[in-house]
Amino acid sequence: MAPTTSSASLHESAVTSAGGTVGPLDAEARGLVWLDPRDPAGLSDALESAPGVGWVQLPFAGVDAFASLIQSHGDRVLFTSAKGAYAEPVAEHALALTLGTLRVLQKRARARSWATEPEGVSLYGRNVVVIGAGGIAQEYIRLTAPFEVSVTVVRRSSSPVDGADRTVTTDQLDEVLPDADVVTIAAAMTSGTAKLFGPAQFALMKPSARLVNIARGGLVDTDALVDALRDGSIGAAGLDVTDPEPLPDGHPLWDEPGAIITPHQADTPEMVAPLLAERVRLNTAAFLGGAGSGFVGVVDPVAGY
């Protein structure tokens, strides 16, 4: 196995605890743990310099930055991601954004005088639409269960999801939006889901509805979101991701009173390091097992996640 960054000590221990050996990135390397989500070019160079690598562990659930590499090397390299590994901290953040927008904390945090008009609604008994059915979505559904919400999951398949009252396919998204009090996006970013939310979707939503996005900024048309907040098509938005990202200084979203924006920190390095290390340990063991099974978070080169 070959480590790739200076923060790799925890992950090196995960490799060795599973029976692997940490070594240099050379012709002898057979597996690669890649810890830099911002350097697909570096990973490309690494794979060129280590042609014997048959498995690559990527650091995040989202692998859109590595999509072209996965497609071009998928015939000889098995890629695994961290999908599902960070479900708990990210779902917790999604719940925080949900409650924050419902309780109009986006306005309260900016206030400089005592408000007299009562605002805010409870999550209890609300209709929640969750887009996606991965680990984050499933954990978010579990966290919202005590609020006795009605949950509709939108996903590629109509297969039932534990904790959801119903599951519909992506082509039925527009049908479920009019009744939603909260729409939480926890789907993978692919060519098929880019700008999944645009003017047409916002026009279907309640003026009181809240949008929460903890997946990828590109799933939402940012200009359409700004317009929807300004004209009251929706009540508020809680965003941990944006498009573009980082969101530039002076962007209209910063001044929009209906938006809570956090800087893509639903999971911080401190939170995820031990979780990724455990994923590395499990997949190292699977790789050394040699049976081609037992891997967690396998990336589908065709689907792109």
C-alpha cells in the first residue's frame, strides 16, 4: 500500500492493522489510499507511476472530481469511496440546517434589534422529502423520526427505504414537491443530477418550504435559488454546499436573509479521520483477501458514484 499525504499516519495504522504493508508509490505498489480530494491530477500521475495498483481508496463520498479517472481506469482499477462512512456527522448537520431554517435562525443571527413579529414553525408532523437513499439520507431519516414527520424518499429505484413512508423514482420528483415542508438533498452529483433543482422545481414548492442541501452545490441552479428566495417561492434554504464553491465574497446568497450558509463543513477533518481510517481498514482487509468481495463503498464507473 502507498500513503499519499502527511496526515496519513492514522490511515497507515489502518492499513497495517488489516495486515497490509505501507510502502513507496512505485511499481511494487498494489493498493493506493488517496487522501487529497482536491487533486485528481495528482492521482492520475500516481496511477501512471504505479501501474500495478489494482485498488484505490478515495477520501470522500462524492467522487465527481475523479469521474474521468474512474471511467478511464475502471477496467483495471477498483475504486472505493467513503460513501456512508460520514453519514452521522453530515446527517446531524442536515438536521441542524433543517431546524435552523424552520426556526428562522438565518434572520435571527443577523438581527440587530428585538423582533416583535412571531415567526418560525415546528418540524413536528411536517412532510419531508429526502432526495437520495445513501447512508446520509438514511441517517437523516433516523434523526428526524422522533419529530413524527412523514418522509418521502426520491431515488433512482422505487425500492422501499427503511423509515420512509414512501419511495418514488427521480422522474416523480415534481409530483412530490408541492406537499413538501422540507426538501433535503443528499444525492450523488452525476451528469444526470446536475441542476436537479431549477426554476420549475422551485415554482412547485410551497412559499413556506425549506430547502436543505448537504450533497453537492451543482445539484441546485444557484441563480434560480436566489430568485426563489427573493420572490418568496420558498421560505428559506440551508446550504453546506454551493455552486460555485467556495461561494465568492459579494455573491447575492450572502446577503439573502432567507439563506443559512455553512462552508462545506458538515464533516470536519477531526470528525472524519477516524471514520475514513475504519473504511481503509475494512477495504485493505478485503483487498488482501483476494476474493474480489467484501469491499465497502465500491464506485460504479458507469453510474459515477
